[in-house]
Amino acid sequence: MIGLAHPQALWGLLALPLALLARRLRPAPALPVADIGPWRAGARPAMRSHAPMACRLLGLAALVFALAGPRLAGEAVSYRGRGADIMLAIDLSESMGALDMALGDRTVSRLEAVVGQVERFARARPGDRVGLVAFGSRAYVVMPPSADREALARALTRLAVGAAGRRTAMGDAVALAVKRLDGAPGLARAVVVFGDGRSNAGELRPETAALAAADRGVVVHAVGVGGDGPAPFLVNHPLLGQEIVREDATVDTASLTALARATGGVFARADDPAALSRAIDTASARTPSDMVPVSRAEDTPLAPLAVALAVCLLVAWAGLSATRLPRLP
């Protein structure tokens, strides 16, 4: 909705048609001389002859509109409260490339299914601070806890299977996430781990990382992604090109359950996207937040835009007037 700070300034618009009428009623010269324009360039279209005056009137009208102080009224929403601080730890090892997730009529990898659900989880918690750790053979922080959901979405799209190595340093990932949450101001602090639970790399065992999390009051929730038995993988064969092969990619349920229970968290199995969605909702419900939305009026001034339009129109008027075909004096 557009509002005006000084609506009385719009009375100035009435002066424009009056000025045009006065120009029309001005007495003709005593000795009119025909325009030599048609002699030089042939008959000009009527619209072209009126273009300079139209630019001038519209430019002046835009200036009057700018003086009225137009503004676009809107509403901004912010959030108040301590909120929650959450780190997402996503496995990028080879097992997350398994194509055993059916999303509608498509078959997607475990990682693709996790990325979609994680983004939904983060957007459902506006105001809370959500960060991201990725891990394979090594663990690294992709993004510290932040309320910027667009930055998180961009970070998620850059995740790729194998980007951190072929193996799984789950203990290092949990420890790194816990370190990022140390001293965080949130009402709750939690780590949500997504993977198959088979930790076979890194310096720390998941049990050690879980003890560190419990000591610091950080709750770890674990989501076992994938089904049981051999899973299909898309591989590049040096001679046959791309082909589907089946390899073992079972979920280590016992390790993930122990990791979660040691910190007071929950373990959930996600062998399909629906189960993955339920697992994330469970972790979210176990991570309380007191964030409440607060609306406030936010106006965007339109006067600079109106002035810029007026300048463009008046410059066009001056240019058209200067290049019009000359008349005899």
C-alpha cells in the first residue's frame, strides 16, 4: 500500500494542465511562417511532435509526486526470545550416495533426501540459529549457527557425496558441532546427526564425543538414513560407462542409539523420505524454543525513485527539444 507524507503537495498537479491550457491560448504570432521540417524530413508523425511536451509534463508530475513524500507501507517480522542453537551434522561418505530413497516417482540418493528435509526443518524454526557440519573422512564446519535460512539453503546445495572423503569420521563431526555450540545463548542446544552410523575414521570415537556433549549440556539426536541390506549405487565403469551396482550400506543402529542415549537425545530410523520427515519432526519437538514473532511497520520511501524518473523524463524533454527540426524565425 502506498501512503503519502505530504498529500497536500499533490495540489501542484493542477498547475500542470493550467499551464498547458495557457500555452494553448497564447495569441498566435503576427507573421506565422511555415515549418521547414516537412521540407527537410518529410511529414513527421503527430505523436513525435507531442513527445517533448509529454516528457516535460510527466517529468514535472513526477517531481510533484516526489514532493508528496510517497512511501510503500509494509510489515516486517522479527523474532524475540532466546531461541535454540542447533548444529546439523550430515554424512557425506560413500554410503550417502545409495539410491534407496523414493521421492514421488523419482529415486534419489540418501543425501538428496536429507538435504530436502533438513531445509524444511530449518525453515519451520524461524529465529532459531541453525548451523551445519559436514563429514566424511574428515569433519569441517560448513556454516556456524545462524538465523539466515537463505545462506543455509545455499550451503546445503553445495554438499556432495565424497566431498570430505570416502570414509566416516562421525565422532569428529559430533565433537566439532558440540564445540560450535559451547557457550551458545539458546534455551536449548542440540546436534542432529544424519548418517549410517558406521564410524571408521577420525581421531575421536562417537562414544567419546557423546560424553563431551553430555558434559556441556548438548543433546545429540541421531537419524539413521537408509534401509537394510545391499543398496543400489550409480557408478562409472571404465569400459561400460555408468551402471547400477548393489553394495552393502546398512545402518549401524546400535552405534547411533548409543550416541543419542548418552546425551538424552533420541534415535530414529529413516529408511524412506516419510520416515526421515517423522524423524526430523521428533528431533525438532525435543528441542524447545521460545522464539515468538513480532511484527513492525516498515516503510520504503519512493521519493528517490520518483525524482530519478523525473530527471530521466526532463532530460528526454531537453534532448528532444534540442534535436527538433529548426523553424524559420
